[in-house]
Amino acid sequence: QVHLAESGGGLVQVGGSLRLSCFASGPTSEINALGWFRQAPGKEREFVAVIPRSGDGPTYSASVKDRFIISRDNAKNAVYLQMNALKPEDAAVYYCANHRSPSPHSTVRASPEMYWSWGQGTQVTVSP
């Protein structure tokens, strides 16, 4: 079973940047596409971005596209989320997750139920 651990959250001002990291442990063959989700208080968990095992063709939600960059380092079993031009609405707990597929079809990339392991989350707070 793959276990995930996020880090890098914290307090940042509006317009600032933050880089989240997530390291996976477990059977390398089971580390598939890796995604980021977030959940703000009182809201449902929201898809942010996902990157296939190959690293090619990441997918972003419309709300973060052109501001966030997802990347991965397979040698380190790591996935990163570079967050730029942060807005108050970006404040949330951010989770990384391991998809059931190494290269999921576009129709199932953003579905939380298609991810079979999750990290504990890291808090991102954006101050005015």
C-alpha cells in the first residue's frame, strides 16, 4: 500500500507563493498518477491538479490553471505543487493522492473516488 505525506504548507500573503511537497512510500509499481486536492472549511474536497506517472500532460482545475504548477520526481517518489499569485480563496487543507491508474483518462482525473490513497493534508493560509 502506498502512503503519502505532504509538507510545505503555511501562512502566505495574497499574491505570494508557496511550494507543497508530497512524498510517497510503498511499492514503486503502485505509485501512479499523483494528484492534489484541497478542502476549505464547510466545502467539499476540490480537485486541484494531477500529473501522470510519466510526468507528461498534467491537468489543472480552471481555478488554478496558469497560477499553479504540478511536477514530480519519480526518483524521489515525490510530487510538488508550486502555487503562485495566491488568492484568499486558495486557503484550504491541501491533500496529495495516488490515482488508481498511472495515466488516467481525462474523464476520471478529477474524481476523488478514483484515488485510492491519501495523505493527511497540509494547511495553506492566505492573509490579506
